[in-house]
Amino acid sequence: DVAEAAENDDIAELERRAWQCCSDASLGGLRKLLDDGKPVEALLAKCGGKTPLHVACYAGADDVVAYLVDLLPQSALQVRCSRLRLPIDYGHNSCRDDTLLLLAARLPDEALLEVAGASPGERRSVLSQACRYGSAAVVRAIVGRVPQSELGREKHLLSLLTGFASSAKQADQVAQYSACIEALTGAMTEEHMCMTETESGDGPLHVAAKMKAAELFDTLLRCLPLSAKRLISRTDRTPLYHILEKSRHPRCAQLARKLLQELPDDDLCHRDFFGDTPLHCALRTGTEVTNDIMQRLVTSGKLSAMITSRPYSHPMAVKGPGIPSAWAAALVESTPRELLLDTRNNPVFNAVVNNDLHAVSAVFDAIPEMGSFRDTYGRTLLHTAATMSSLHMIRLCLDNMSPTDISAADYIAGDTALHAACRSFLTPGSPVFFYADISAFELLLERMPYAARQCRNLEGLTAADILLRTAEGAEIVSRYFSTAVKSAALE
């Protein structure tokens, strides 16, 4: 028993020394250890859950790995550590390409695609591990060996690769991941390239656009078929939506235009889960891509159909820089007249809130009676403009409204536009004239008929009465209102 225990201690010490030589990348020490007559089986034992070959791959000891591959049986390359990883899986981040190719060449085809991992989030094959670290040479070698039909065994592998690649910052890393994408797409079937992620339903282009990985997105555009570029996620969005959201970046705007050229006109009328079209996304960013989309919609005659498919999600209602001046008239012409005169959900009021001067001006040109239009609550466009403290919008409304319409009071409180402007002083978080643009208030007061300045609402209050509720308002009353109006307010 004593002799057996001593022998076991010697074996344990041998395994520890072999493991240490591989960890230190000491090829000479490992050779000396085996030249002393120690058995090769010591190199197959695990220490800390890993064999010496695992450790050598992790340490990037290329000469030690090459020595062990020639020395050990092929089965040693298929031994999995405690985390169910093969030796090659540890080498992607540290070993040279020729070492990785040597390891891959000694593995059977079925081992290259076998999925394993200690936890569900770590379950990957040799191929997906190579994709994770951007080992383009290994990816090319594997896809050249396995059947094309087997590349779809790991679902959404291309999306997984794109997700890993999106975190790359260095140009050489991006180039390696792009090479991986080209190798995979060159060997995959169209069905495999259109596989989406289980939870989000995102395809490779969705992932690249969300991560603003412009160069990878460009690579995918070159490699993927049209069907993969039209994939719809669980939020009913195509990749075009996501790249448009990032189009403030010049490179992303360029790629959005490139993708637009390949898509059919019907895709520009597609609506996502929230009722938005690609035009809505482009309008939010205010980039030049908006002109390209509008031109396609107008030329194809689909602009009117897109608007009427969901009237209450009109492009005028989008918060952003507004409709480009060159297309404002075309947008208004394509909108049904009854929608522009809808008293409940009127897109023109949204355009006033967004300070979209081009759209509102086009509406006044197309429908001159818009100056006297009132919504369900009796408010005119001037009421909304006065509340938003927009000097140019107030001037536009005043120029297209008669004195009677300028003096109009709403149905709820009997407020004129001047009342609405004065109430903005008392509303927390509102664009207060006193702090924003006092010239807008001056213009409104100047163009407001004298009788309307003294008009009382349903509470019996004039505009000056509302201002006198605050110290700042009292200062404005003393500065801008006539003595007669101030006296009446004080009474």
C-alpha cells in the first residue's frame, strides 16, 4: 500500500509538472520531462479541469501545441474540460492561425459542429467559437469540410456572429469578422441566412444596424440575398428601420441609401408594430435619406396609399425637423382633404406643434379656409402656435387668418389665442414666452385686434388677468398692455 501511494504521488507530481510546463509555454521543460522516461499518459490527465493541451492552447504556446498534437493520439484533441470546451476553443484568442488550423485538421467533421457547454448561454460548437473570436481562417476551413446542409444546425449562427462582431473596435478585428461573414454566407443556403434570433426575431442586418456596425452592415449587404434584407422582426420591423434610426451618422446614411436601392417600393409602405413606416423613421432623424424615400413614394404613386392605410399616423405628426420643403406640397396633395379637415385627429395641428413651417405653409396654400378651421374644442391653429411660443409659426398663422379668426375663442374655456399664450406663463414645463422668445408674444399682441385684447373668457378673465397671477406676468402687463386694459384687469 505504501508503494502504491508513493507511485500515485509521483504520477500526480508528474501531471502537475506537465501542466506547469504547458502553462509557462516551456517546450524544453516538457521535452526533458518526457525524455526522463515519464509516460505520455500524464499528458492526458486533467488538472483543474483541463488537460495540458487545453492549457497550452490557452497560453498561446504554439510550439508546445504543435509538439503535443504530433505526440498525442487524435482522441486527446476531443477531450472536453470541465466547461465542456475542446482544446481548440481555448486557442482562438491566443494561438496563431496555423496552430488553429492544425488542431481543426485533426478533429473529425462531426466534432466541428457538435454543440456543448456548461450552461445554456455557453452552448457552442467549434464553428461558433471561431465566429465569436473572428478566427476567419478556421471558419473557412470548417465550412470547406462540412456539408452545406449541416451549417444550419446551429440556428441564427450568422446573427450570433454579427452580434460578436459588432463589439469590435479595431480595424483589423472588423476585417477578420467581415472575412468570417463572407466565408459563412458563401457556404450557407438562403434558408440558413434568413434564420432569425429566437427572442427578438432579428436577422443579421437587424443586429448590425442596431449596434451601428457600419462596416459589418456593408459586408452583409454584399453577401446576403434580398430575402434576408427584407426579414421582419417581432416588432414588425425590417433592417431598413434600424439603419434609418442611425442615419445621423454619415456612414449609416450612406448605407441606408444603398439598402433603399435594393428594396422594392412596397417595403416603403410597410408599417411596424407602432404603425410607423420607413418615412416616419427618416423624418425623426431629419437626414437627406428622407428625400430619397419621398422621391420613391411620389414616383411610384404609393404616397397616397401609404397615408390612407393608417390616417391617424400621418407623417406630419412625426416629431422631428419636419417635412423637407421640396416635398411638403406633394405630401399635402397626397393627403385626403377630409383628413386635413378632421376635427378630432388633425395632422396639421401636430405640424404646428412640431414647428413644421413647410408643411403648414403647404396646407394654407392648398386649403385657404384652413385659417378659419377649428378642432373639436374650438381651437384654431393660432391657439396651438401661441401655446408653443413659435415666432415664425405665429406669423405664418396670422398672415393666413382674418381678424375674426385671430380673435376666435375656443369652446371649452372661451380663451382666445392671447389667453392661450398668457396661460403658458403659468404651466410648469411649457415653452414659456418670458424665457423663450418674447418677440413671439409681442407679435401676437401687436396683431391681435384691440377688442380681442379685452375679451373675457368663460371665467370672466381677460388675458391680462391671467398674467397678473404671477410676478413675471404682472411685469409683462405693465410693459405691453395699454392703461385701459391694465385698469380693467385690476378692477
